[in-house]
Amino acid sequence: MSEPVNPSEPLPSALRRGLGAQMRTLREKRGVSRQQLGGDTNFSPSTIGAFERGERVMDPGTIEQVDDLLGGDGLLKAAVPYLEEERYAPQFRNFAPIEAKAVSLWVYSTHVLHGLLQTEAYARQVFVDHWPPVAAEEIENRLTARMDRQALLYRDPPPVLCFVLEETFLRRKVGGDTVWREQLRHLLACGRLPHVRIQLVPLECEEVVGATGPMTIAETPERRMLGYLEGQGQSWVISDRLVVSDMVQRHANIRGVALSPKASAQRIERLLGER
């Protein structure tokens, strides 16, 4: 089992600072001022400085442009794949590449919808309500990353995706009535995808299941099962086979008391007042 990841790690990260330092070294070596580079890239000199200190994240297009302008010969471009994970909240970064390549995911959610199922409006509300507060620019970065993650839903070949959700939190109108209704309709649309199963643990369930909290189980292309846990700003990617086996058994037990996908869709329609 890995050590928990602390989301309060100092920002900017070492990777961003390192990339910024390389950018500054190239710029100064070429005798280019921040103002000149900013003019060529449509950024202010202060923004160029923020890039060089790692305080702002450069998108891949900007990195490639700067590399070309400064004659980096691919030095800056080489960092692009590694910066991809910087888009995510710190506690999710270790699991992001595992999720993206998974051939199956088995999810149990208890308090908030899984990121793969969130609408943009719902996700934005989740980030806005985060405590301690997150900077506006960081919210936009994380929101873009979350929406991009959802490409997994439409990947070819498609992964098998099973989401078990507690009905209790679906009744909470996160973001207000309009956002909530849009989100529930989006859930119904996701559930109609042939490789996606969405099941609700109904309010009337009298069994104590899921007491250990939310979880995700991912199957890798090598058919290895990995667990992922996240809570209170900490996260764990779990490789221990015995621990993951326990998670698989718990997830199966929870699915056993959940409504069927068809009955779950009907319950969501009932919440919307459409049945």
C-alpha cells in the first residue's frame, strides 16, 4: 500500500519549478527579454515570469511554442507528458494514469458523484465549495482536467464501468435545482451507454453496507486489480492483493443490495418527477 498523498504540498510543484527554470535558462542564453518573449507568445512579461517561477501552468501548446522560439530542441517539450498529471488535484495524480488506461472500473460513491459522471456545472460547484478554498485559476485547470477525464466513457475499445451510488446524496441539490436536474439527466444518459452500469443503494436498504467508505477498483490492461481510496484530502493507490481482494468482495456485497440498473434509472426519473 502506498503512503497517503498530501494535497497541501507546496505549490508550485518541483516539476513546474524545474520546467520554469529551464525556460528561464534558455531565454537568458538566447538574450531574449521577458517582454520580447511575451510579445511573441501574447503573454505579459509578468506572466512569463510566473511561468518561469512555476506559479502558473503552461498548456502543451505554449510549451511547444516557447521551446521553438527559444531553440530548445525539444528540451521543454519533453516535459509535456509529465505535466499532464499536474492538471489534477494533488491527491488524484497518482491514480489518474491508472484510470485513463483501465479496462474496467468498479466504483462505490457515498457523498459526491464520481468525477467521470459529473456535469461541468456540478463539477464546478464541487471545486468552488472546496475547503480550504482553491484559487480561481486552479479551479479552471481542475475543471478542464475533470471534463477531459470523461473521454474514458467514450474510449474505443470501451472499458467496463460500474458505478454504485448511495441514493441519499443524489437527493442533495448540489448547485441548486437547475444544476441538480441537469446532473440527474446526465446520469440517465451515461447509464444508457452499453458498457456502463449505474446502480443505486436505495434509501430503504436496511443492511449496513459500505461502512468502510467510498472506493474504486481498477483493472489494468495487464489484468491486474488495483484499489484506490480517497478521503479528507488523502489518497492511497493499493496494490496489495489481499487488500484489493477485500475491496472486490465489499463492492460485490454492496452491488448485491443495490437496485438493478433499470430500477435505478426509474428511481432517478422519480426523483426528477418524470415518472
